[in-house]
Amino acid sequence: MTDSRGREAELLRLERQYSSWGDTVHYLDPPKFFERAEGNYLYDREGTPYLDLQMWYSAASFGYANRRLNDALVGQLNRLPQLASQYLHRERVELAAAIGRLNASKFGAEGRVHFNVGGSQAIEDSLKIVRNATGKTLVFAFMGGYHGRTLAASAITSSYRYRRRYGHFADRAHFVPFPYCFRCPYDKKKEDCGMYCLQQFEKNFDTEYNSFWDPKAGESEFAAFYVEPVQGTGGYVIPPRDYFPGLKRILDERHILMVDDEIQMGFFRAGKLWSIENFGVSPDIVVFGKALTNGLNPLSGIWAREDLISPDVFPPGSTHSTFSSNTLGTAVALEVMHLVAERDYEAITTQKGAYFLTQLQALQRRFPRVIGDVDGLGLALRVEICGPDGHTPDRALTDRMFAAGLGGDLDAHGRSMGLVLDVGGYHKNTFTLAPAFDITHEEIDLAVELLEQLIRRCAPDRV
Ligand SMILES: Cc1ncc(COP(=O)(O)O)c(C=O)c1O
């Protein structure tokens, strides 16, 4: 044990000296090492389990070391581990066809699919499709939205902190308030607001002098609206059911495309294959990644309507990347598609999510001076940590609870355990819970018990 502790200390010294940290943030000092992952759990060097309610930001939704998906990867590794993307392999074609067919049935539109390696890259691809189809560069996106960290993805991600150091972003999105009803940007009440936020957005098109619209030409300067139907990094914010249908109508009437970023919420995180399905809206473009391969070999992708992406209008090679349709990623992703065709993940995530939400609501009732808001859609759940007034964001307490969860010394019925949480939200005071889909009711109960221990430990004066 002392030996492994010594090795870890040496690794930390090396990491401090040689890693740039440009690709990571250490939320804990010192940062945490893990040795093993299985199912819903990460394990540290002492073998202590950590119940994971983050699952790699929803990339590993089907569970760590999922046997069936790992086997698909190993099978491909032994058969066709590498292949230049100018050649075809079966899995790539079947995967595109599976997603294309599903979307045709869901959205009533034929379309095509292509692949890339990460979410941000697929977002970049979608921006090219939008620009190519419209000849315009300006887009709308939401405040609190997150679309990635490459240059173009940063331009449509709301946080200024991500752009601050990199000069002028000429194609920076116009950011629109998201219907975040617990903290309404217009200080309205959900019960009687009459969807004021949508009305305000539509007003932009009232006259040419509002700078968005030329009524004579019947044309907007804006090409598309980038949406996360349920905000991910923004804090698992769930909009009212009729917001997106209203938004789509406004966009359709102005010939503005809707690009649906499903990178975090796609693949049943929010109870449906695509989270937008919860709102009965058909987007023009869908971007996906993360759980597509259960976090195994990187793969992301984009689906667009035929008229936007057909090779006749979007020339071959427009978004080529060496690793874009890699054999390992496409093999796992195809197995994911088979898995979701066989098991009813809509029912699984909806039913378990409803149970989890009920338990969280009870937790909020027990600790109203700590938890300001809980909500959930499918297995995307949020717990907003607030001051005693139930509303003022309490980031310091959120950070303490996050760190204590990673201490690994909570009591799971006599056994030491840790809790892996993810902190998100506009005020960094929200636990965004994304448990594995195989989580059991007993583990949901355990998760809530561990959260309660964290509250009692970190906010003893408020319990
Ligand atoms: C909604 C959303 N879009 C885009 C991205 C960027 O994806 P990647 O980190 O794979 O580049 C993320 C990543 O968290 C995301 O949650």
C-alpha cells in the first residue's frame, strides 16, 4: 500500500511537471487516480468502490466495461483494426443506415449520416453544412449552452471564459436566454408567464431595425439555431414542454434551421433516443457523440436532411478526417444500435429516472436549506445546491460535497464507498446526475443515502 502511495506521489510530481493541463481541469487537489472501472463503479488503488453518478459526462451510459460492447471492440480489433476511410467496411455502412432509418421514422424526413471523432468536430461539420446550405455564417445559440472547445464550437458556446484569450470571434453566436424556469432570465413565474421568453425572441423579427430580419426580402441574417433540448453542462436544465414546438414554428416561418446537439443527451439519457423527441419537434440536423460508443473508441456523427447533406450539395470529403469513420468506433456503435433495438431503454430510463427523481424530491423536502431545486427527464437529473433561502447558489458547499464524495469514506451499510458527482450549471452549484442505465433501485436508494451523508457532513449547521 505504501509502495503504491509512493508511486502515485511520483506520478503526481511528473504530471505537475510535464502535463500542460490545457486538456483538463483538476477540480480536486491533488487530482484523483482510479485503477479500475466496472458497471456503475470506479475503484481506487485500495479497491474502494465509488458509485458513479457522472458516467464520464454520460459517455459511458451503458456501464463501464460493458461485456457485450467491449467484445464488439475486441472482435473488430482482431479482425479489421485499421482501415483508411476511403475504403468501406460493413459496420460503417450499417451504422449510418441504422441511424438514417430511425431518424426517417422519427422525423419524417430522409437524411444521411457521416462520422467524425469528437463532439466538437461533429459540431464543426454541422456548421459547414449550415454555411454551405445557406451561404450565411451567423447562428443563434442558448445562454448556458455548451457545444465544445474547438475554435468554431467555442464561438457558439455561451461561456465567454472559453473565448477570452483567443481574440475576436467574428462568427460568435447571438446568445438567447434558455427557458431556465427555476432562475427565469426574465424574473417571471412558470405558472403564468405565457412563454414570455419565446415572445421576446419572436419580437426580434418584428421589424428590420431589430437587426435580425428583412421583411421585404423575407430573409433573416441568421442561418440556424443551435439547441440542446435539455442543457447538459448548463446544469441539466429541462424546458417546459411547449417551448421547443413554439421555437421551431418561429424558426420555420423564417427559414432558419434548427441544429439539435444531442452529444450529451442523446442515446436515451433523457428518456428517448434523442432528447428533442420529448418535445415532438423534428430538427433539421442532429449531432451526436459520447454514448454512441459507450465511451470506447472515439466516434461522433451528424445526421442531416437529404437536401442539406446529399453529395450533390455537400461535396465528398468536405469534412474528411483521418480517423473519422474508424473501424473500432463504428463496430462498437453498431453494437450499441443493436443493443438499443433489443432492450427498451425508453422504458428503462423513464421508469428508473422517475424513481430517482421521487427520491431526490424527498431529499429536498428533508433538506430545504441545502437543496433549492431538483428535476429530471429520463436519467438526466439535477440537484441544485443553494443557501438557506432555497435559491441563492451555494457553489462553496457544492465544491465541498463534490470533494467529500471523492474521499471514499462514506458509509455504504458498513462498507467504505465514494460518490462520483459532476458539477455543472450557470453558477456551478448543480449536481448533474447521469447514472448508468443499469443502476438498480437499491443503488438509487444508496446514491440518495450517500448524498444525505455528504449534506450532513458538509453543511451540519443547515440540517
Ligand atoms: C452538448 C455537448 N455538445 C458538444 C460537446 C463537445 O463534445 P466533445 O467534448 O466530444 O468535443 C459536449 C461535451 O461535453 C456536449 O455536452
